[in-house]
Amino acid sequence: MARAQRLDLGLVLPDVAELVWGLVGFLILFAFVVWKVWPTLNSMLEERQQAIQGKLEEAEQIRTEAEELRRQYAEQLRDARNRADQIIEEARSDAEPARKSGRNERRRDQSRLTLGRVHPRSTSSAESRSQATLAMLPLLAERRLLDEKAVTELRDAYVFLRNLEHRLQYLDDEQTHALPEDAEAVERFAN
């Protein structure tokens, strides 16, 4: 039985010479790894750590700059809003007297237009309406609501359209604003 146990252990335990050579091979391999591989591996890990640290510092710097830009933007926005509020308040305070005086000026202009004439809405006379409209155009220029060129264009267009309206009404001897539909009547009307 002792011999059987010894045989069983012999299968599991190697020979002493094999253990020695295995240990020598392991020590040589370990020395090679420590001498050649370990420094290379260590330098790669250090480079990676430095790269990560550099990226973290760069990200922190960018975050700090972004925070500063956001703060400046918020300050500019606040200043712009304050300035806008100030402008609105100034406009309101400036507009109040102008609004009050504007009402008086409009009343004065209306009374000037209707003095000595029949008010345009109170009559069916085309001539009185025409005179009131044409009289209003220079007042619009005087009040700087329209420039002179626009007043001239509006006056010429108004006179043209009133003449056209009169010709249309004369053509059929009735109140109409529609052009003739047949080509011959349009040609006769145009000449």
C-alpha cells in the first residue's frame, strides 16, 4: 500500500530536477519581464495617465472659460434689457405730451380742411370729396407723414383714377366703376 501511495504521488509531484529547472526558467522569464517589458508597460501607462490628466485640465479650462462667457452674456443681456426698459420708459414719457398735442393738431387740421367747404362725408358731391382729398395731401407732407415725391404720385394717381371713374360713368350714363367687358368698348374708352 505504501508503494501505491508513492506511485500516486509521483504522478502529481514532479521530479526534483524538473522543479529546479522549472524554477530557473521562471526566474529567467521573470527577470526578462522586469528588465524589458515592465519599464515599457510602465511608460505606456504613465503616458496614458498624463494624456488623461491633460485632457481633464483642458476640459476644466474650457469649462471655466465657458462659465466666464456665460456670465458675460448674462450681464450683457441684463444690460440690454435694462437699456430697452429705459428706452421704452423714455419713449412713453416723450409720447405722452406728443399724443396730447397730436390730438389738438389733428382737430385743428380737420377744422382747417372743412372750413369754407362741405365736409366730404356729408355730401355726395364728388368735387367736394376730391378737393378735401387733394387738400389733405399737402398737409400730410407738411406734417412729414409723406415725402413730396409720394404726395405728387398720390395726387397724380388720384386725379387719374377720378377722371377714369368719370369717363366710365359718362360712357353708360350711370354710377359704375366697372370697365367694359368687350374689347371694342375698352378700345373706344381708352382713346
